[in-house]
Amino acid sequence: MRENHSLNRFVPSLLTLPKGSSLGILGSGQLGQMMGRAAQKLGYRVCIYDSVSQGPATHIADEVMVHSFDDQEALNHFASKVDLITIEFEHIPLRALEILAALKPVHPSPRVIEICQNRRLEKEFLHSHGIPLAPFEVITTAQELERALHHLNAPCLLKTATEGYDGKGQIALHPDDDPFLAWDTLKANRAVLEKKIFFLAEASLIMARSSSGDIVSFPWQENVHLQGILHTSATSPPFLGEKKARALGEKILEALEVIGLMTMEFFVLPDGTLLLNELAPRPHNSGHHTLESSLTSQFEQTIRAIAGLSFGSTELKSEAVMVNLLGDLWRDGDPPWEVLLNHPQVHLHLYGKKEAKPGRKMGHFTILGKDRENLLLTAEQLFKQLQPR
Ligand code: AMP
């Protein structure tokens, strides 16, 4: 019988990552910062690799490497320094992931990341596994866009296949809009045209899967986006569907054989139907509240999953509302933080980013309490008091 010469053949199978080992994280954003802290808490060293310097994760790392993701020599060197590799954002060139995966375990696997970094692959994968999605068509030319707009015949969103996040790389279109102008404006080779969904709410579910196939789920949360960027996440959504979301999630994690965390973002329709909007193979902004609200945070659960440790409890200790703090708040200098610091149930997180730009995620706060509706109200009042005058 012929042997299967897969890239992973030379990688020893991972049981439990011994304490003192080095975790390599690709990317240096706030997710890497919070994951890195969780890894250090569990006794690991953290080495960050990114193509840009001074990201939030570099402030807490034991070691930092700043090199292009095309630099094979630097990638080899990084792999020689670490025992296990993960990502904090999914837009890492696939070639870099393959080089690293030939040398050290990479979780989630390059295949999972490849699918999740490309809307077209992601939607085709989900569709082929029977996961309900908004009606969509793959677009590669203005002519195809013209046909698809005509075919869907409804308000739509044109989204780039790669590199789009936080509402970037998206154009809202109506059936009678000029497809040629829209295609020129998008500046992409490949895109997805998706029917605009008139949803009741948005929700996200974060699940983790271990190398032995065990799956755990955090309770889901309701998310509100403003201009395509997450504004708030609140625990205990007032609508049904969590069980259905978990069943869909399990199907996805098993089909992808994920090792690590997977976040699923859903549109919840007025009749209770769930449509999956997007996958993220990592901790997610909507799960930041778990740092304070949950017995185990989403960041620690990621490290537990990829390092072969047992899972922590995902039980909520408290209801919570998380609010993102975007660079817009810094227009007239630092916001008046005492508004948040003086509140006994508020936890403020600032990521230490040098420059505050409109739309850039600079930090977040989480407010804890018993009553979800009160929390939402108080969170908005506090947020208002942070606005530049
Ligand atoms: P995305 O980057 O695709 O997750 O989009 C960011 C946000 O834009 C979503 O969370 C929704 O609030 C909104 N959005 C994206 N796609 C659609 C859609 N097909 N219909 C309605 N709203 C959408």
C-alpha cells in the first residue's frame, strides 16, 4: 500500500503542549494580545509574527518577529523558535501557512483558514453542507454582476471574496444600479453578490473543538452592527434559535475538523429562520465579554483547544454587554475614561494602538449585571458620555 506523503507526516502528533513551550501567533492585533495573555497565564511563551510592527500583541509578547509573510527564511526561523502555531486573523497568505504547517503543528489547519479567508470558498463549502445562507452568486466580471443583479432582483450587497472585514470591501446595490460602475468601484477580481437580508437580529455563536473531536459551545450573543462594524454584543438574546445554531455549528466544526475556536455569525429572521453570514476560525469581537462574564474566556478556550488541554466551563457568571470603542471617539483627544472607571461593574480594555483613526477598534468595555435590558440602556448612556463634544 502506498504511503500518504502529506505535509503533516513529519509533524509529531500533538498531545498536550508542555508548560514552558512557545506558542507562535500569526498577526499582532488585539485578538493576539488577548490570546497571548491567556497563553501566558497557562504557562506558555508567546512569539508574535507579523508584517507590521507595534501591533497590540507585540506589547505583551515574549518575542516578536516583524517580517513579510512571503519571507520563507523568516518563516523557517519562526517555526524553529515555536512549538505550536495559531492565527489571530485569517488573512494570512496560504503559502506561508503551508510552509509553517510542514514544520510545526498549525491550528486551525491551513485548509480551515483557506476556506474562511475567502467568502466564495466559505459560501460554497457551507452551501455544499446544507447550511442555510442568504441567496448569493459568485461574480468575476461586470457582465456577471449585471446578470446576477437581474436574477436576484432585490437589494443586494456586493462583497469582495478576500480581505473584506468590518464592512470593508462591500457595496450596497439595487437591481437598477449600474453594475459596471459598481464593479469598477469594488476593484476586485472576484466577489460575491448577496441578497440583502431584512433580519430581526444578528447573533453569533462561538464553539471550540479539540483534537479528539470534543466540542463545547459558549452561549450565543446578540450583536448590533453600525456601518458594518460591531457596536455591541449582549448575552442572552431575547429570541429563540440557539439550539438550532449549535446543531449547525457542530456540523461545520466536524466537517472542517477544526482544532481551535470557530465563530459563526447568523442573521435571525422574523420567522426564526437562521442564515449563516460568516465564519471566523478564531476568537471573535463578539466574545470579548467572556473575559469577565464567563468561567472561561474565549481566549483561554482557544489555547486549551489547540494545546491539547481539557476545556474550561463556558457557563456565564453574569449577563454582560460589550461596547466597542472606535477611533472616532478620540477626535478631540482622549475620551473621559472616568465615566467608565467610576462604574463598579464596567471593565475597560484599551489595546494600546498608537493612532486613533475613524472606524479603528481602539478598545472596548464590558458592563456586567443581572438585567440585560438595564445593561443595554446603561451601556448606551455610558457610550454617549464618551462622545467628543
Ligand atoms: P460582513 O463583513 O459580511 O460580516 O458584514 C458586516 C455586517 O454588514 C453584518 O454583520 C450585517 O450587519 C451587514 N450585512 C452583511 N451582509 C448582509 C446581508 N446580506 N444582508 C443584510 N445585512 C448584511
